Amino acid sequence: MSETVDIFKILAELKIPYEKQEHKAIFSEEDSKDVVITLEGMDVKNLFVKDKNKNYGLVSMNLHKRADLKKIAEQFGFGRLSFCNPDELLLYLNITPGSVTPLCIMFDTEKKVKVLFDQNFEGKKVIIHPLRNTASVSISFEDLKRFTEHFGHKWQLCDVYKDE
């Protein structure tokens, strides 16, 4: 399980600076309303999605925006999207619901999962879970891209939002 991996050691080995804040468990956007995060950066939510052909994608986007699954599917080149179940999360990303983070892409050694980042991350810091939902870390988006590439994954930038 991802809890046995020392993500902070890996970040140090990759020379990725971060700030960390411990907090109560956050399982959903609703839960996050009760937690005050004092870290610098954009709050991020992560969606693990698939299409009927078992194409998988990990989407990282602004926590406070609504995802447009049709736009996301088009960016990935997938068919109609649905959310993955807990078994798929564990199988492909070695993570449990509520703890999904772009950092868990390190567990996808077979490169089955495509990665999509919100285009609004450019030039910013992002606040993500460090493989558990009882803490958050702030890292630069540049370093997050470097982390993703270090583990052999390509990534795309895209507009993932529903038009309001």
C-alpha cells in the first residue's frame, strides 16, 4: 500500500522542495470546507476516470471548479468517461478513495494511466495530498511535472472546466 512508501524521502531524493501541513482526514470537497489549509498554492482535486475500453486517466484540477467530463474525454482521446471504483484505484495507483494525488502516478509502472493537468497550474504552486488524506503538501507545478516525468509518464495541459 502507498502508506508504506515514504513520499517525503522520494521528494528529497528528487530535490523537490515542499511545505507540509497535517490535518484531519479529507475524503471529499465537502470535507475540505472544515479544514483550513495555510499552505501557499492552489487547492487541487484529483479524478481517476476511465472509458468503456478500459482507458484510464488521472485529472488534477482546481478543487473549487466543476469538471467537464466531455472536455476531459476529448483531451485524453477517450470515449464517454466514468469514475473508477476503489478496486481500480488500488490496482493502478495503489491508493484508496480520498487520498488520490498526482504523486500516486509513481505506482503505475505499466503506464496504463494518462495524466492531465489543469492549464491554470502553470507558474503556480499546487496543494496536494502526500499519498494520504491526513496531510497536504505545497509544491511548485514545475516540480510536479518533473516528478511525473521521473516516473516515466507524459502529461498534458488542458481546460477541464464546465462553462459556467
